[in-house]
Amino acid sequence: MQDFLSKVSIKVNKHIYLKNPESSDLGKKIVAGSIELIQELGIDQFNFRKLGQHISTTEASIYRYFENKHKLLLYLTAWYWRWMESRLFFATTNIDCPLERLRRAVATVSEKVKQDSSFTHINEVKLQQIIIAESTKVYFTKSVEEEDRLGVYGSYKQLIEQISFIISEINPTYKYPNMLISTVVEGALHQRYFAEHIPSLTDSLNDEDAIINFYTNLVINAIKN
């Protein structure tokens, strides 16, 4: 399985970048450095000048890959959801029972991720922290409709659709599968943030992952006939 994962290529919508960062060592260095710096500073305090200093390159070289830091954040977000989509595939493939596939799918999108050695220039743990804290900023913008038309949110939408399809297998009459799953994905991110920074807004149980269990129960109860 690990050998197969090492051959997986995460493809991001070409409208996000000017030059594919996966095409060069510098591009990968830009991605790796931006994850480190955005996780440390936050997107508001992050800029290409600081990134250039951090990875010992020029601002101009970074602008050859990304038009602005919004597009860079959009790239990181799209990469994360495409990676999550691949994890969903491996978590649910060859599982005949749709209810078990649903349980595994909810756990995949709501769990605290671990480092994936298949992508040496990506720190997935830090990237998830960025997604938790910053990802809503990629679509709470005036350009959201145009970006959606270009398909830049495709990886996120496909992830939601794949889990929604499992719900439709279990209960074809359930009317709100996309709404339910997008609520689960966004809510789980918020609960991870609260658990780390404002713990009184969530529930922490020592003997279980309360966030996974809460959203699993929420989904299963919601779709009961």
C-alpha cells in the first residue's frame, strides 16, 4: 500500500497557479516554506517578502509561480482536499457495507491527520492546521463565483459529493446529503480549532476521539428513515 501511495500524484487546478510548483525544486520549496510560515504567522501576517527571506529566494521568483498570496493559500487548500480525497478512497475501497464506508469516510474528514511520507515536501500536519485556521478565507471573497466557474474548488466539491453518494446508497430518500456532509467537514475543522484554543466550546473525552464520534453519530442519526 505504501509503495502505491508513493506513486500517487496530487493534481491541482491549473487556474490557481502561474507555474506548477510541482514542476521544479524551487516550486516545491515555495510550497514547503509557505506551509511553515503561514502555520507560524497566519495568512494575514504572511507575505512573499517574508517567504523569500525564509527560503532564501527572491519575491520575483515566487511571483513566477503564484499571482498573490490568496492564490497560494488557494493552492494549499486545493492540494489538501485532493489529498483528503485520495485518503478517502483508500479508507473506503473494497468495503462492501455502505454504513461502514460512511463511518470510515466521516472519520477520514474529521480526524487529526498524521504525516504522510509519500510527499516529502508537504507537512500534512501543519497543512491541516492551516486548513483549520485559514481555509474559509479562500472562498469568503468577492471572486468566489468566478473562481468556482474556473473549477478551483473542484477537489473540495468532489470530496463532499463522494461522501454524499454513500449517504444516498444508505437512504436514497434523504434530501440533504451535500448540506449534511459540508456541515460535518466544516464543523469538524472548527471543533479541532476549539479543542486546541477554546476548549470550553467543545467536549474532550480522554478515552475517545469525541469529534469523530460526535460527527459519526450526527450523520447516522440524521439519515435514519
